[in-house]
Amino acid sequence: MKKFFAGKRVNVVLPMGGRFSMMTDWQHRDPILGRNQWQTFYTRELPQAIDATFATSGVNALGGVSMSAGPALDLAIQAPRRFRAVAAYSG
């Protein structure tokens, strides 16, 4: 992937973790993990951190592969002004 994006004007961010979360904000607190807020992280916190760290245009796109394909589409639906494009592969 590094080779493909080399020289292109794009930042690729691959968050890791949040297994089985479906990228949603949890309704209830887990005794060990607390109340995870993945949707908030992906739609508000992470884009702001990226924009503050890198020279960006503010244009965002989102993609998901396999089990993250459906949640990627859902994030785009939940935050329609945040993402200009969304892709789902092998959902």
C-alpha cells in the first residue's frame, strides 16, 4: 500500500483495534472497557487530529474491508457532512 500511495497527495490512516465494536458508540458501560465511543472517535476526534497534524484539505473519505465494510457505510450515513466518499469492499 505504501508503494501505491507514494507520491500521491493523500494521507492514509489505518486505525487498529476496537474489535467487534462495529464502530459504534456503546449504549452501556462495560465493567472492564468502559463506555467505548467508536463512532465519535472516527467521525469527530480522529479527523480533527489528522487535520491538526498534517497539511490536509479537510476532504475525507472512508473505506472498509470485510467486517468493517458495513460499519464504514454506517459511519458515512451517521456523519454525512464529514465524508465526501465511502467504499465498502467484500462486505
